[in-house]
Amino acid sequence: MLWAFFGMLIAIIVLNEVLFYYGDKKLSYGVQTDKNVYEIGEEITLTPVIENRKILSIPFLNVTEYYGEKFSESQNTYHLFVMPLQRITLEHKIYGKKRGLHTFDGAQLKMTDLLGFHNKFLEKAINQEVVILPRKEELRELILPFDSLHGAVSVKRWIVDDPLMLRGVREYTGRESQRYIHWPSSLKHHRILVKKFDFTADQSAMVFLSMESSKPYWKDPDVEALEESIITARAVLEELMKEKIPAGFSSNGYNAKTDNGGVSFPPGLSPKNLEKYTMLLGKMGGMVSDSLENSLKKLSRNRSSFQVVVLIVPKVLKEHVLPINEFSKNGKLVLIAMREDHLTEISRNVRIYKGRDFLCS
């Protein structure tokens, strides 16, 4: 009996060592998600898959998955006994707390032998990226006119003529309808003058998002204002699409993980465009490809491709005032700034809005 006992003990020790030695061989691990794009707070279904492709079992497997601080849970731990040739599929749910392009930090697999003598640690990457979109808000809840005379927020009125919004008179060119002739002014100045409206009748807009909140852009950026700018850009694009106004999107900001520079897309009405724009806003990082001054020069070259430019900025810097005023001479410009800096220096030709969250700042 004693020999049998020692024989069994030796067999257990040998089996223990064999199982432990080969434990990580032919072992696969991965995590899948139900999709790649989510709203903030939307449930993300994670599906870890562990597969043991050998005829030996793994007695004690401890898995710790690390998600990062931008999710509702920073990590998740579970324990498994994996049989030979077994595939285990689990499910776990979390949600994103912050906008951005996020990659899960990875996972640690800890294997322990039957007798508790040894531990083995394996580091596994979770090669899964998810995009958390900017917070979805109604535009009227985000901004209001800097000049109360501009009235309520309406993207349609940025585009379509409104006879009630008369800004003045100008010379008659022969292209205007006779119903727009301003007879009192024409008689007074002895020449034909027509009403100058605050909006253009052409149906096209380019939304430009500037990610420059400081000079240089990486020195003390206003992170809150930048994030509000991204949220506002989504709201503007959604409002334009809802009103069936062709909208393009351009920005000097980008994410170094996925892009080499800023982005620019011409106006269009396809629902796919809005999906693409919101995806880009979700991925938007803190890199800036060019200054706002140079970006406005580039926009000017294609000014005939769109009738209204909606310029969204975290704040107007001193260096931005002159370029914005010069740009406004070439066509309709709507300026939306999250901060009130230098807004009083912007030309009266510009329709100005400010972010509601910063009214008291």
C-alpha cells in the first residue's frame, strides 16, 4: 500500500508538472464586441473566447481583462477550468463614459498548477477598437446668438432668405427680383437699391471644426471648450441633414492613430455622409494639422462649392480675428464659439453664436 501511495503521489506530481508545462500551448484567447461604434452610455457587449486546442486540460485559469478608465469598469476578472479541446464563450457588458477612439488595454492570463506550486502569467493584447461618439444634443440647447437681434437658433435661416431679417441695402445688379427693390432708399439716393438680407437662398453649407484653442495648439489647450466644439459640430451637422440642406465637413483636427492630417468632404445629402462625419468626430484627437488662419485660406479656394460656412471654434484667439473678418467678405459666414473671447471684434457681416455652457465664464 505504501508503494502504491508513493506511486500515486509521483504520478500526480508528474501529471501536475505536465499539465502546467503544456498549459499555455495551443491556448487561444480573444475578445469581440457586438459592433464598433457606440453612443456614450450605450451598452457594449464583450464576448471573450478561450479555446484549448490540446488533449490536456488547464486546471486553474484566472483571466483579468483591463478596459481602461474611459469605460464603466476598468477591469473584469473571472476563473475557469478548461477541459481538453474545449471552447468557452463568455459575455460581459460595459459602457463608454467618454468620447473617443478607445483600445482596450489588454488581458492577463494566470495559470496555476493542480497542487498550487507554480504560477504562470501570460499577457494578451485585446486587438479591439471601439469609437464612442460625441454626446448627442439638440443644437438649440448648446448655443444661442451672441447678438440677441439674431433671434432663435435655426440652421434653415442661416441658408434661406427671410424678408424679416433685413440688414440694409446695396446696389441693384440686375439679377435681383424687382420685389426686393427698396424704394424709399432708391428715391433718397437717386439710384436703384435692393434689400440686403441676412441669409442666402442657395442650399449648401460647409461645417468647419477648428481644434485650435491656443498658440501653439498643444500648449495649455482648453480641453472642455474643444469637447463642446465637437459636440456642437455633431448637432449642427444633424440639424442641417434634418432640414435637407447639403452639408460638407472639414476640420484641421485629427487623430494620429488613424489619420495623417485634417479632413475635408464636400457637401452632400447622403445619410452615409452623416454617419461618416459623426464617426470622424468620435475619433477626433488633439492633433492639429494646420492653423485656423491657413485653413480659412484653403476654404476660400473652394468658396464657390458651398454658399454658407459654419465655423465652429473652441475660442477665437487674437490671431484669428483678422482672418475671420477677411474671410467673411467672400460670402456668408456663421461663427459658433464656445468662449466669448474677442467676439466683439468680429465683423458685423458674421452671424455669431456662443456656447450656452460658458455664458457665465
